[in-house]
Amino acid sequence: MFEPKIWAQVPFPFWTACFFVFGCVVGSFLNVCIHRLPREESVVRPPSHCPHCGYSIPWYLNIPLVTWLWLRARCANCGREISARYFLVELLTGVVFAVCWLHFGHRSALVALVFCLMIAGLIVATFIDFEHYIIPDEITLGGTVVGFLLAFFVPASHLSFPSLRPMTSPGAAMRDSFLGIVVGGGVVYAVLRLGKLLFGRYRLHLTPGTRVLFTETMLKLPDREMPYEELFYRAGDTVRMDAEHVEMIDRCYSKAQVRLQPHQLQIGQDTFEPDKVPHLEAVADHIVLPREAMGLGDVKFMAAIGAFLGWRAVLFSLAASSVIGSLVVGALIALRQREWSTRLPYGPYIAVAAVIWVFGGYLLLEGLF
């Protein structure tokens, strides 16, 4: 059913329109994933509902793009504003799906669908990373498994070098995918460890009176959440602050030093086991955090990209994302937005670099391999 000659029986522009509409529908589901995955909620149940009042949205008010415009970005029940992100994700996904068809449709509709699937995952990862500074395992680990399996069923999604021809052998494509996983995870993890040695920690200035909450799983600041697994890689990694006030369930401290390590919490002269401290809230004007060149989520993210695109794409994405990141940070600093330049996660840069590879970035490596 995916033979090009069969699809060619219908005008090419018709399929372009179909991919756009299909992409908008998929984008509606991606919005559900973006909202629910970081909250560890099911993406299936309950059905789509207003994030403010919980109103269950009927099908006729859940038409991609159209409903958001028709209701002027407001809930039909409570009238509260619905974020423009919902419209943007649907439109972006529709455009990307159409572009995938335009770029790969002449070769194979199945290859176009494979890259639609991959880029849909990149979209979810990017928006979640922007908002929560995490990339869920459902995207990274799940993407790694799916990418490896698709290499067997759709080997043409991988390119042979230096000929730049689609692979025809499932074995060769799976080998390329496996090497992509190993190189993606291994190289980025090495960068992470090197960054740890060179840039061990950084001081984050806070507004005086800022309340910092230490939960059982993460550190919560007013503008971000940092899972402990993203902060602690070594036993000696330490979160430090000189707090004006510290509040626990059974005691309080005034002007105390707080030192949190994976297996020890020190407040002033007192020492505790972190697992036995269910609640800790501190007021401070700065905090010193362990710093990584990347997060562990980026390691798994690059492995997933390697599974879909192969090891050469991993090296390209790593180099290109560094350039993209430098340009973005430089532009923000030039615009006097230095604070924003330190808040942007690295995952979106990787995603953009991978998309560049898909749509022709590999031509830059022609003749090198």
C-alpha cells in the first residue's frame, strides 16, 4: 500500500493537503502529551478538557486550529483564555507533516511518515523542555526503541554514505541505528561528564525573599523545577544556600547554611537523611547548584535521535546544536536578555539540529564518510 506508484494515482498536492490536515490532528494529540506527560498523567483518559474548569470538550469544539480561532482562544464553558501554544503546536505539526511529504513523498510515503513520527516526538520534547526543563522517558527511551524497530521495517529512512542513497538492507539500517544509539548516548554522556569537571557549579541569584521548596523528588524555584536526578550525578554534588529562614515540619532555623547532597542534608550544625525529611522550605536571595553541560535527559534524547537517524546524524546534531545555542545566547545577550540566556534548555537546540539533518544537513558531510 506504500508503493510510490499507488500513491501517484492521486495528485501530489492532494496528499500534501492530507498530510497537513493529518498533522494538525496529530498536533492536537501532541498538545495533550505536552500538558500531561510532565504531570505523569494518562494521555488517553480523561478525554480532552479545559485545563481551567475541567469542562469535557465535545468533538465539535475540538477541531484543530478552527476551534481555537472560532472561540477566540477561550474556553466555551468558563470563558478563560486558552494558551496560544495549542494553536501553535497544531499549526507547526501540520506544516512539518506537509513539508515531510513534499521532501520525501516522491521517494516513499512510508519514509515520510517515519520522519513525521520522529519530528512529532521532537516537538513534544521541545515544548516540555522549555516549560519544565525535562524530557520525559516516554519520548527519549520510547523513541529509542521505536527508532531501532523502524530501522528494520523501513530501512530507507537511513542513508548510506558516501552515496547518500536510502538503505535497502534491514540489517545495515539496524546496525546504523544501533551505532546511533551507542554514539548518541556515549558521546553526549562524555560531554556531560567533561562539563561537570570544567564547570562544577554556578551561583543563581534570586529575588530577595524568594521561597525555595525542597520536595521528595525535586527542587522547586518560582520559575522552574529541577529533579534531583538532573542535579546529582556524583555523591559529592551539593546544593548550597545561605538561608534567611528555613522551615521544616517540626522545627525552624534563622540565618542557617543549607547543604543538600544525595545522601545527606545539613542545616547549620544539624545533619539529616534527605529521605526522612518530607518537607523543607527556605528563604534566600541566592542558591549554588551543581552544573552540567547537559542534563541526563539530553543524553537519552540524543540516543533516540541516533536510533532514527544513525551515528553520523548524532555527531552533526551535537556540533550544529552547539552553534545554534551559541547564536541564540549571543543574540539574547546583545538584546540585554542575559537572564533568559541562562534559562533556555539544551534539548530544543538538539531538536532543531536533527531537523536540519533530516532536510538536507547530511549534504554537508558528503564525501567525509
